[in-house]
Amino acid sequence: MASSSSTLLDPQSSLSHSCLHHVFPSFHGADVRTNFLSHIVKEFKSKAIDLFIDNDIVRSKSIGPELIEAIRGSRIAIVFLSKNYSSSTWCLNELVEIMHCREEFGKTVMSIFYEVDPTDVKKQTGYFGKVFEKTCEGKTEEEIRRWKHALAEVAQIAGFHSSNWKNEAEMIEDIATDVSNKLNLSAPSNDFDGLVGMESRMAELMPLMLELDSHEVLKIGIWGPPGIGKTTIARYIFNRYSRYVDLSVFMDNIKTKYAKTACSDDYSVKLDLQKQFMSQLTNEKDIKNFSHLGIAKDRLKDKSVLVILDDVDRPVQVEAVAKENSWFGHESLIIVITQDLKVLKASGINHIHKVNLPSYDEALQIFCMHAFGQRYSKDGFIELACEVVSLVENLPLGLRVMGSYFQGMSEQDWTEALPRLRTHIGRDGEIASILISYDSLCDEDKHLALHIACFFNGESVDIVECCLAKRFLDVTQGLRVLAEKSIISMKWGKIKMAELLVQLGRKLVREQSVSEPGKRQFLNDAIGIEEVLSDYKADNSSVIGINDETCGDIECTSERAFERLSNLQFLRIHGDGINPRSMNHISQKLRVLCWSSFQMTCFPSSFNPKFLVKLEMPNSKLEKLWKKTQLLSNLKRMDLSYSRRLKELPDLSTATNLYDLDLSYCSSLVKLPSSIGNAINLNKLDLRFCSNLVEIPSSIGNAVNLEIFDLHECSSLVKIPSSITTIASLTSLTLHSCSSLVGLPQNIETVTEPHHINLNGCSSLVKLPYSIGNATKLEELDLSGCVSLVELPFSIGNAINLRKLDLTFCLSLLELPSSIGNATKLEELDLSHCSSFVELPFSIGNAINLQKLNLSYCSSLMELPSSIENAINLRKLNLSYCSSLVELPSCIGNAAKLEELDISHCSSLVEIPSSIGNAINLQKLKISHCSSLVEVPFSIGSLINLELLNLENCSSLVKLPSFIQNAVSLQELELSEYSSLMGLPSSIQTINNLHELTLNDCSSMVELPSIMRNVGRFLKCLKLEVLLDDINLESLEVLSFSECSLLESYPESPTYIQELDPWMGRISRLTRLVLSGMKNLVSLPPLPDSLFVLEAENCESLERLGSSFRNAYMMLNFRNCFKLNQEARDIISRTWTSAYAVFPCRKVPQCFTYRSCGSSVKVKLNQLALGISTKFKACILCADSDGVNFPPLSQASVCCSIMSGGNARTACYKKVGRVSSGHLYTFRVEIETEEVTSPELVFEFEIQFGNVNSETWEINECGILQILEVPHDDSHY
């Protein structure tokens, strides 16, 4: 998540001083004060950026306390490096202090190279260097050393170079924008002003957060009852730590938004949830081709992420976005918030934080914040406030509600209100505070609150206002009152009521008639709903709303179910359990009808929808709605999605207020009624996957308020009516995968507002209308997958606001028009997989705002135009798999802002131009699998900001050039499969920032230099002969000697190695160690706690282990290590591993309390040790029944079932590799205590290969040990 856990856990440590100014500038006055700097000051003022100016400070040789305070008190320091900057000791001392603050406090420092070269600054050469030498005359060596170090450091910061801009005005505007963005990111949040008790909450969480030190990915569960503050804690974590990861997302209301409906299965829920997760995480509104669940893993495996899932109620929701830790990069944090502990256990989340009530002092502060607007009580109120807090029992939600209730009251009002609160305590202490707030409402607002709790929670404000307009005098005012009382919140147009308040509201409604549900206003429980629907003789006229949340579990076969529900206005039911013919007797007063999986093909003739505001019938069997024209003037939303038999829509001529029409997946729908044009307020029309829809009526042009029109996968649609161009409000037109669509209307340019046109997958589209370029508001044009598209019209250059053009998989596209250079706002151009594409036009250099250019898999592309150097803002250039590309333009390095260049798999590329060294902002350079590349230019050493260099499998390269040492910022160096590489230059050890060096399959590698502290992966170096004694592999993650058969100095060949060096225990990042086949290895030293996998199979002489293993997630493989002494065997059998351990053994060790012959064992529980879950250590001893080992590649698993009180469940399923006779396998098993229904448990084990039980292998013995107390390291007992 960050470079170290300390950064993550104390984000405020980066700046301990208060912010006196936004920006501190360090500059040489004579060079910039009256020109460049004065313009900067003016631009900063226009953007409200406070700049410290030292006009009144007398300059001397040293900087005084006022300057030091100003430097430390600014959020950003900008160093203006000009020709004479180094002539001033004042400037140099300022710079030393600035760089000190950067190193010590994490201060943001920006560099601006004004008419000076960064290399001259770094190395003190050229005119800049001469001036510096003169300044150094007579100075002490220590002063000069500090100055040189500061200059070298600041020169390495990717900054602004005046030579990269055509004029100063543009440069100054870009600088000001960049500073503004940085300030926005670093500005302290006001979201948690007044938040009480968060320090203690974080202190409770800190032990779990610290686990990030030893985990690549950490999952934490936050668990507790409603209203206790779980979401508040999570939002605080998100606000504090999201800036320290690559990507972050807070997904709220998971239970409500992604519930399983009658028309969806678990896979659909997971796919939809993962798509929304990726959309929010990557800030992509419409992710294309999201067709399977492997996308998150593929996209995020190298990214550090912060993911917070709020209000989770099913394990499948966690599986959708965070099933495996391997989906995410190192130092990722996943937080799952739930009321149900079972969800966390089922999801394999072991780090669980139970949220407790705040302390009394904190509770008093929370209450006072809402009652008085401050953390303490007003004079005269302290005793009253303390009594309220005591009565509310410290529940945060109750404290907030009661604080809002008492706000503004006089002391006398408080005194009069408290007796009512004391009275309510007798009903239910936990919700007493909320009851008193509820009782303070007028009758109308009370009823409104109950309507929301029982039916409208999560609904849009406008739907609620329309539905309840006839029942309440002023719904809008009532909602405002409820929000002011903290009973509801209204965000993004939705009404949200806290779960505890929902439960309270429904409890109050049940109390209207406990024994006769037909006399209540609303029915929410399955029992009450079934009773009322089944008793059609009773008077049920009190019921106005039925809300079935059981997803189809209610059964009622009577056709008269709704006959006595004469006042029913709001109905939400699911599934086919209720007789659909009961619709014949449905109330004529219905305002909301939501019935998923409705089984009738048409509404009965008696049905009257004239009062309907919302009609939702997803996944129904409807073929049509009704036969005659109906009055629909109140209808605002109609959802018939997934009604695959629907053939026609009713007459919509009276639906003048229809706002949202969802017909997605209505695959039998052939056409829309011409009356669709009468829906003049229609805002969103969703026709996705209407695969038989042939045409759109021309009257659609009358829907003048339509903003979103989605025709995704309308595969039979041939054309779009020209009348669509009259819809001035249209902002999004999606024609994704309309495979029969042959063209767009000729006058498409008259659509004045479409920001985004999506034609992805329109495989029959041959060309675009010439007028497309006149769509002046168009920002994104997606033509990916238009495999028949041959060309773009010349007018595309007129699309003056076009920012993104996606032409991925346009297999027939040969070239772009030369006018493309006129699209001066174009930022992203994607031509990947355009296999026929031959060349880019020279004019591409005129696209001065182009930032991303993707030409990967353009297998016919032979060269780039030299004008690419003019793309001054180009940051990412991807040429991977351009197999015909022979050379890069000699001026490629002049693209000064280039940050990423990928030329991997360019198999015809012979050389890289030396100008690449001029691309000083280049951070990532990928040259892997360039099989024709003979050498890497010396100038790469000039890339002072280069962080990643990938030379994997460059088979023609013989050695790594020594100049690599100059790449001082290099962090990752990938040399895997570099088959001709014989050694590394000794200078590589001087690259201090290098933290990952991968040497997998470097089969010609003979030796490594010493002090290789940065090696990350070291595998299969077949010809490695020497491993020096002083080698330091402190960053090593994977180490394998199993195939280094020529190793002669360690100090011996692996065949003869008897001991490993003690330094092995200091490799603190080592996660996997492979020693298999080292036949003379006698002992192991203490190994690092970071180790996850230890493979020591076939170490025939191994006897001793240097220490125990403390990593609870470790896998230990000691197969065929028959000489292990008893102490070593005890260490292995005691290891509390969540994976498994295996070693040779003749019988189950005595440490297992319960032992048995065969595959089952009975255990008597120690009842005193039962906690939330009960943990056991299990073992099995195997033998093959036929005396023949199973094939060595067979992957076996051990299935453990537990029988408790006659009920059996599978407790664990462990993959243990291949099964070996005469070996003991140990692993851990857990069972939730609430599932234990008997003081005795029976454990049954069996070996499986795939999903098939093995009859070849027998379990001779098995054993169980109940873990009574697990130490803090969770690894031994």
C-alpha cells in the first residue's frame, strides 16, 4: 500500500507543521523575479494559490528562522532552477532545507528548469556548473557536499522544462494547474470535522493494520450491530489512506444495491458487482466486454488497492470483488463491513474487528456535537446531557438522533422532554432515543417516516414525492424535516434510512396490530403477508403496502388473494409463489407495482393503471401489458427488463411524465410504438440486448428530453432514424454491438449535446457519415470492434472537442486521414489490434494534447512518423507486438513528457535510437522479447527518472551495459529468460532505489556480484557457478537452488552443501525457498518469518531445523526427508499452518490428544475453550492400499467432514499436492461454535483426486488436537 507500513499508518506524519502558505518558491531573483515569476504569481492568484514571497526579508549567507518556518509551513515547495541559481548561497541553503523537508516530512517538491538543462544541475556542468564552482570558492567541504547532494536530488524530480513548451504562457498555465491539483489532493478533509472517538477506534484497529507488514494483501472484517459506527470508521480509513495506493473504491449499501433477485443467479450478481467495482475503481463509466469474472484479477494483480465493501450480507458479494489475495498487488487492503460474523468467516477473513460502543466520555462528546455544535455541554445543561447519554446507552446513532432532537431547546424544554425518554426505556433500551425523536414529530411526519421504513427506503426522492403526493400535504417539507432530525439522509437523489431506524419503524407498524396483520398499514414479514393473502374473507382494508423481501419464498395459491385489500397502493413481491390470477382482484388505487417473475402473459382487463407511478415487472412472462389504451399520466418509471416474451408495448400516448423506461433483455420485442414520441419527459431509454428489435420509430425525435439512449447488443437493428438528431439534450448514445447497423444518420452533427457515442462491435459498419466531424460537443467516439470499417471521414479533424478515439480491433482499417492532427484536444488514440493498419499520418504530431497512443498488435505497421516528437504531451506510447516495426524515429527522445514506452515483442526491431536518453521523464521502458535487438543504447543511462526496465528474453543481447548504474531512479529490472546473459556488471549494486531484480531462467548466468540486496526473484539460473560469501539478498522473495546444478561456490556445489548461511534469516521479504534435491543438506538456519513456502523435498540428509516457523500461512514440504531428528519433526507437527505440512512419520504424534486408526476420530470438546469459532489441529497418516505410489503429478486434496449432533458439514478442503505413503499431513480445521450442537464431534477424512474419492489410498491413522489458546503470533500451540 505504501513503501512502508509507517507511511500507511501515520499519513499525517508527512507534514507535522501547520500550513502557513500553499507554495514556497525558491528562485534566483535576477533570473526570474520580474518576468517568469511575476506571471506565475498572477496565474497562482487567479487559482487561489497562496504563494510566499520574500520581498521584505534581508538576504544573507544563511537563511534565518523566518525562512525555515516558511519552508516547513508550506504544502508545496517549487524550486525555480535557472542559470544563476547556483550563484547564490542563499538559494543553495534554501534548497538544502527544502530537500531535508522532502526527506524527513514527505513535503511535495516540484522542480522547474528555466533555461537550464537538468543534467547540468545534477552534475554541476555547463554554465550552471561554472557558476556553482565560483560559489564554492572558500566554502567548507561539508557545505559543498550538502549543496551537491541537494542539487543532484532536485534534478531527479520529474519537473517542468522550459524548452518543452512553445511559449511561457502555456507552461505557466500547466504549472498552475498541476499545483492546483496537488493542493486539492493534499488539502485537509472537512468530512470528519467534529468526529469523536476515532483515535481510540483506530488504536483498536491498529494491531490488524500492522499485519500489512507481513502480508502482501490484507483482508479485515469490521463487524457490529446497526448504528454502532462501522461505516463511519471505514469512511475515515478511506479518507486517510486512499492517497497511498494506486486505486481505491468505497462501495456502499452492497446488501441493497446488489441483492439476489428472483431473476438472477449468484453468477449474475457477482458479474454485475465486479463490473461496478471495476467501474468505480478505475473511474470508467462504461466498461466494455465485461463478460467473465477474471477481469478484476487480470487488471489489478500489479496494483496496490484500498477496497471497502460496506453493508455486506452474503459471502458471494466478497467473492465477486476479492475472492483471492492474488487478484491484487502488494500492500493492498480489503475491508469488509457487515452485521453478520458468518459472512466474514465464510469469506475466509481471519482478521476481524468487532466495533464496540464508545466510552462514556466519547458518547457525551458525540451527543454534544449534535446538540450544541461543540464537544462539550453548554452551561447549565451538563447534568441533563449526561442523563440523556446514560439513557441512550452510548449507541452512536441514538446519540446523533437525540442530539438533533434536543438542538436549540431551552433548559425547561429539556427538563420536560426527559420523562418521555425515561418512559420509552422500558420498551427497548437500544432504541429509546430514537423513539423520543420519533414521538416529537407531528403526526404527518411520523406517517411519512413509517412509509419510508416499510416501503420506500432507498427509493429516489422524485418517485416518493409523486407516490405520496395525495397522502401528505407537503412531502418535500416532510422529507426535509426527517433529514434535519437525522431520521433519513438524502444523497444523490436517493432517500436512505439507517437499518436500525428501519427496524424501529417496522416494529411500530407491527405494534398497530400484533395478532391481526390485516389491520396494519404495511406488511413486511413473510408470515404476515401469507396470512393476509390467504385469508381473503377478513377485512384487510387497513393495509396500504406490501413489501416482500424474501425473494420469492411466499406462497399463496388463491385467485382471491388481493380481493379484500381494497386500499392497497404499494405492492412489491417476488417470484411465482403467488397466483398471478389474483391480479384480477387487485386494487384500483395502486401507485407502485413491483412484481418480478410475474407469470401471466397479459394483465387482466380489469386492471387499471391510471394511478401508477412506478411499474416494475422484470423477468416476467408478459407478452403484452394490456389490450386497450390506458391513462398513464402518473407513470414515471417502467421496468420490463428480462421479459424475454414481451412482443409489444402498449400505447404510450398518455405517458407524458414517463422518465425512465427499461426494456433491456426483451429479446422478443420487434418494435416500439410510434406513441413513444409522446413521452416528452423521457430521460433514459434502455433497450440493451433487444436482439430482435428491427427499427426505432421516427417519432423518437419528439422525446426532446432524452439524455441517455442505450441500444447495446440490438443485433437486428439496421438503422437509426434521422429524427434522433433533433434531440438536443442527448448526452450518451450507445450502439455497442449493433452488429447489423450499417450506418448513422447523415445529419448526425445536428445532435448538439452527445458527449459519448459508442459503436463498439458494430461489425457491419463500413463508414461513418462525413458530417460526424461537425458534432462539436463530441468528446468520446468508440469504434472498437468495427471490423468492416475501412476508413474515417476527413471531417474527423473538425471534431474540435474530441478527447478519446477508440479504434481497437478495426481489422480492415488501413490508415487515418491526415486531418486527425487537427483534433487538437485529442488525448487518447487507441489503434491496438488493427492488423491491417500500415502507417500513422505525419500530421499526428499536431495533436499537441495527445497523451496516450496505443498501437499494440498493429502487425502491419513498419514505422512511426518523425513528427511524433511534436506530440509534446505524449505520456504513454505502446508499440508492443508490432512485429513488422523495424525502427523507431531517431527523434523519439524529443517527446519530452513521455513516461511509458512499450516496444516488447517487436521482433523485427533492430535498434533503439540514442535519442531515447533525452526522454528525461521516461519512467517505464519495456523491451522484452525483442529478439532482433543487438544492443541497448548507452544513452539509457541518462534516464534519471526511469523506474522500470524490462529486458526479458532479449535473446540477441549478450550483456547488460555498465551504464545502467546511471539510472539512479531504477526500481525494477526484469531480466528473466535473458538466456545469453552471463553476468551482471558490478556497478549495479550502486543503484540504491532498485528493489526488484528478477533473474528467472537466466540459464547462462555464471556469477552474481556481491551485496545484491535488491534481488527479488532468483530461479533456474542453470549455469550459476559462484555465489559469493558476502552476498546480501535482503529483498529476496523467491529463492531456488534446485536447478542450479553447476553452483560451485556457496561455498560448495548444491550437491555437497551441508548448511545454508545464517544470512538467509535476514532476507526479510523472502516468501518462497526451494531446496528440493539438495541431498547433502544436513541442517537449516533460522529462516525469515516472511516465508510462505518451504520446499525441501528429497533432502535425504536433512536432520536439523534451526528454529520453529511462526508464519501461520506457511506450507512445509519435507517429503522423503527420512533423517529428520525428533526435534525437527516436533517443530513441523507443532506449526499452526493454514496450508499444510508434510514429513515422514510412522505414527500419529503423542501431541495429538485424540488419535484413532482409520479415517475417523471422535473428539470430546473442552466447553471452556469455545469462542466464536473452535479451532483444531488435524493430521492424517497415509498408505497406498496396493503398495504402489500414485503418479507423481496427481494433485490430491484432503476433505474433512465434521459430524455434530447428527448434522454433517464439510469443514475444510486442503490441497496437499501428491500423496506419499508413510508421511504425516497436518493442517488446521475451524468450525463456528454456533454449529456445535453436541459435546462430541466426529471428524471424517478422505483423500480426493479432483472431485473423485480415491480408492487407491487409505488413511491408516488420524489425529485431532483442540486448540485451547492460540498465542499472539497465531502459529504454535
